[in-house]
Amino acid sequence: MPISLNTPLSVMAVRVTLHKVITICSVYLPPKQQLQLSHLNMLVSQFQSPQLLLGDFNGANQLWGLLLITPVET
């Protein structure tokens, strides 16, 4: 079942029942947008436990074959 969230982030979250109910949330952070820890904290505080937070945070790293490192700031 989808979850309505109060957040400025681009997210989609659902609750699924496996052996228990778990919240799964996917976050998309557009390139050049700075990630604010307060936004993540506000988002996670709206979920029941357990929760799984996944996403495309557009953080680049040389480990992924990129020549330029562009860290995601919090």
C-alpha cells in the first residue's frame, strides 16, 4: 500500500507484508541538488520500523569508474 509523505524530496514509499510489515522507500536526488540531513531525518521519522531506504542519490565516486569525484553533501 502506498504511503503519503510530507517531504520536499522526490520519494515513493510502500508498506509490504512479508513475514511482517516492512516499509520500503526509494529516494531520487537530482544532480546538483544538495542532500540535507534534516530532510532525510524528517522522511525516516514518518516510517514505522522496520524500514529499508534505497535510492539514487547521484553521488559519484572513482570506485564506479568516474574520473571526477562529486561528493553528495549533507
